[in-house]
Amino acid sequence: MRRTLIAALVLLSGNWLWGDLQDRYKIGTIVLKGVDDFGGGKDWEGLFYDPYKDMVVAPDGSIFVVNTRAHDVYKFDKYGKFLKKFGRRGEGPGEHNTPLDPSILDGKYLVTGEYALNRRFTLWDLDGHYQRVVRTKTSVFYLTALRNSRVAYYTFNEHPTEANGYQRTVSIIIKDIMGGGEKIVKRIASLDRSMIRIGPSESMDIGNFFSQVYLAQTIDGDLAVGVSNQPRIEIYSPTGELMRTFDLKMAPLPADKKYIKEFKDIIMAELNAEDETTLDRNEKYWHDKEVKTLRNFDFSAIFDSCLPLYKDILVDGEGNFLVFKFTPCQKDCHPEFQVYSKEGAFICETVLDRGTYGLEIDRRFRQLCFTADGIFGLLMERGDKDEILKLCKSDYLPAPKK
């Protein structure tokens, strides 16, 4: 009887104590703390030897990690056990170039994008067997699987408008994999002033503080579209019809002088911290040119009057929308996100305490997947000089009481 009681208490101390995911978010702060027996015994440095990775968790719990620079895909089970590697660099069946943006189509296919200018993406079954390549008419950015054999992505065109500005038009497209048809469901015009000229034909991207477009698959396989300077999310059907819109109830954050100065100080500190002894002659030339250009550059030129409202949109294993906010904190920050039900009702605001992990919310390489079974991440320990990326799992743990 005593053993049974102890076992029951241990069970209740984990995720089951908190009920559904909305109840866990309402705790106010969730701490990332790795489950000790998850993925143990791996040579992570040998497996993940660079940080350019993206991940997705399938409905059956399988975890897929695309290795962009190695041009392959890793499959793990729900316990972090490495199962297999598939894909290789090339243009033929079962080959791809810089795989990106993995997502799950109709619960039974893994879809992986590629370098955008390749204008193609690949379907695999969930055992990693190649199914087919699908070609597109335009470049593919942020490929997102939906349902009913349809995927969404966006493409864009741009032209320079000023010293460090580009007028950009984004077209969001839904493609029917079986029928081959493509439909533009939305066009978005914006000004991008993130490229700073450092030479007659050279520039550097210093970060976009204007409208960014975010795509996400809802739990029902529809398409969620958000634009980071607009306080709403639109939901489209897989055939491209606007189904509903919901208000995020987010107040804009002014891009004031204090924020801009802190941003410049961080950029300059990162450049000055680079070990110039490791640079060859050409690299040192451009490093010195970047430092000189940025030192004299008016950083307010890349900002609008207000910062974007958010940095990313994720959908958890129960269909809730997690909208990661832009905040005044710029360094060593714990991400904050607002939670909305799958119908769009505001639930709460939550802080994600990073614990011992380094974490940056960056749509280019997704580090986190929120599932009903836990939070899965591609993370590295803070202060790890070797910067070894690991596949981790965390329960939805509340912050300890003070």
C-alpha cells in the first residue's frame, strides 16, 4: 500500500498535476528543466556538430530534426532514442539541398523545404522513406504543411527604395500537392530597412524591426497567418478561404532612444568581441569595415516608431496559439508569450524561464515544440564554450516558490 501511494504521488508531481495545457500556462511561469533520462548517452557533438537545425514532433511522438548544413534528417522516438538518418545532398530522389522547415502533413507525411531558390520541397513517410519531390513556380520560404494534401509557404519580391531600405511584397501561397494548383491567398506590402550598406555593392543584415510574416499549422490543419506589426491572426482553410480573424489584444511597444542605444551597444559589443586573430586578411578587412560603418551609423534609421508586437507564433499539442512577444529586454531574457485558445480567446500570459539553457526565439531555426507530452527543444547549456546542441525534453514545470 505504501509503495502504491508513493508511486501515485510521483505521478501527480509531474505533468498530470496540472491538467490540460491551458491550466499549466496559467501558472504564470514555466521552467525549462531537462528530463534526466531523455536521450541519454548520445554523442551530441558528433551528431549535431553545428547549430543550423530545425525540428518538428509528429502526432505519434516521433521527433524529426533537419540538419541544414549536412543535408540530412534525423529521426528520434518520443524518448529521445536515435532511430535513423535519411536524405542526402543532391537533386535526385531522396536528395535535397539545405533542408529546412519540417512539418507534418495529414498526420502521415514529413514535409521538408529546401534552399528557397530551388523551388521545391520533399515528402517522406514517417519512417523516413522518400515519397516524392514537389516543384513550385516561385521561391519557397517557411514551408508549412496543412491538411488534405495542401501546404502553404510565402514568396516575395523587393527593390531598393533608399540608402538601406527595400520595398517588399510578400505573397502567401497554398499549393495542392496532388492537383498541382497554386493559389495566392494574401499579399502583404512592407518596408524593410534592415540592410546597412558597407560598400558599393555590399551590405549586412542587422535585424528586421518591421513587419514579419508568420505561418503556422493549426491543430485542425488550417493555416494561421500573422504579421508582426498587426494585432491579429487570420485563419484560412486549406483551399484558401478566410475563415475567421481574432484580436491579439497586444499594445505596441515604442522604439525609444533607450531601446535603440541598447540595441547598438549589443551589436557593437558582439563585433568587438570577435577574435581577430582567427580571421584571414580578407575577413579582417570586412570586419574592420563593418565596425567603422556601424560605429557611425544612425541606428534609428532601421526602426519604425514602434517595435513589432511579436517574434513567432507556435501551436501546441492541444491547439492553443502561443504568441511570443517582443519585449524591452534585449539580452539574457526569459521569453514571454500570450496564450489563445484554438478559437482565438485570450487565456493568459506566461513567462518561459530558460533554466540552464540558452534560448533565442528565432523563426529561421525553430528550437521549441510544445506538445501534450512536454516541451521538446534543440538547446544548448548556457555557458557551454563548445556550444553543443542537444535534443531535450522538459515537463511543464512551475517556478519554485520563493
